[in-house]
Amino acid sequence: MADPHRPKLIQRYTAGERSNHWVIAITFVLLALSGLALFHPAFSWLHALLGGGPWTRILHPFIGVVMFLCFVVFAARMWRHNRMNQADVQWLRQFGDVVNNREEKLPEVGRYNGGQKLLFYVLVISMVGLILSGLIMWREYFSMYFPVDVLRAASVLHATFALIMICAIIVHIYAAIWVKGSFRAMLRGTVTWGWAWKHHRAWFRSEVKPSSEGK
């Protein structure tokens, strides 16, 4: 018999989506740290993370390919949920209400709000920039086909996109901590009805039958 005091739950992510997300997260951490080791001698001690300097140079691009492929799968599944609409534009215009937790003044949003959608596009652009510049720089397989000036430009772009992505992920983590209950969605796959109603009301309405909302 169901516990009447237990909050009702709604599925936000499937097991496959959560697994893919955590593979992306783990590979991102490995790439960020090993990338810092390759970027500047001050971070050379991070080479130990992947077994030393030579192994870092060997494994870094392969891990990057894994992250990119997993992200492509994740982005393809989430693309339709991240299309901007008028409610998202209005949500962004009322960013002052967002940071001051005046959510009752905000328009109803779908599965993701305007800020999350902007972050999604930043990650997509950064990921494409990283994989393209990374392939050009990959000495073992591709760098010999490009002139030195192109390799230098790719190195600068790679570092730039990496910095943008690191900043974006920091924002992503902060937002997940700030909005209580968000971590549960990616750990267990579910959120409470109250959380969905408060933060993503339009999505909640689309997932729950109108006749069930009052129960």
C-alpha cells in the first residue's frame, strides 16, 4: 500500500540518460585536468592522473573522442527540449526575478528554462570547437596534414573553447546546487511533483494528466 505522506515522483531522466551524463562528467574532469597539465608546466604534476606525461599525451585525445561521442548522443536526445520559445526569452529578461527566487513572477517553462537552454548551446558550440581543433592538433594521426600556422591557431582555439566549457560547467554545477532537488534528478532519475511544479510547470503539465494534478 502506497504511503500517503510520501511525495509523488515524476521521471525526469532515464537510466540510460543518467549513465551517459555521468560518463560525460567523468571524461570532462579527466580532460580538464590532463589538459591543464599539457597547457602549462605549473600543472605538470597533474600528468600523474593518467600515468605520466607520455600517457597523458596519448590518452587525452582518445578520452576527448569518447566524451564527444557521448555528448552527441545526449544532445540528440535533448535537442527538442532545448529549442528557445517566447517564454524562455521572457524568463531571461526577468533574470533579476530568477536570482532573487521570485519564481511566482516568472513565466511557465518547459523541461528546461532559458538559462539552461543557453548553457546547452554554449556546450554544443564548445564541444564542436574542441573536437575540431583537437583533431587538427592530434600529432599521431592528423597534425602532419596541416601547416604550422593552422596548428598554432587550433591550439589557441582549443584552449579558448576549453576555458569556455570549464566556466560553463562550473555554472552548471552551481545551478544544480542552488536549485535544491536538481541533483536527485541525475542521481535517481526522478523529481517530486512539487519540484516540477515550482521550477518547470509547463513540463509538469505536459507529463501529468490534468485529472491527476489535484489528487
